[in-house]
Amino acid sequence: MNSNYALHEMLEVHEMAAFKTVCMTKSKTMQALVTDPELKQILQQDVQISEQQLQALGGVLSKATI
């Protein structure tokens, strides 16, 4: 099923995906730098959640028609 979105809506979703990608990259990078195990675990959880969210945003983008 295709969803019709306005151009500005698609741009917003794309912008959220780009921002989420930057955040996930930072969390992955920081994992290598931190020594606290609890903080490493928090960063790992953030990466996992971010991957799920990016897949969901990608699904919205792939099904959308303008």
C-alpha cells in the first residue's frame, strides 16, 4: 500500500533519518572511548534502538509516494 505524503512531510522524515544516523554514529564511536561498563551498555542500547527506528523511517520512505 502506497501512502501519499506532501513533499514537506517527506523532507521531514528524511531529516529525522539523517539526524538519527548522526546520533547513532556518535553512540557507536563513543562506545570505543568510554570505560564505564554501564555507560557502554547505555550506548549499545541507544545503537540498537536507533537501528530499529531507522528501519521504521526507511519503511515510511520506501512506501511513500509524493
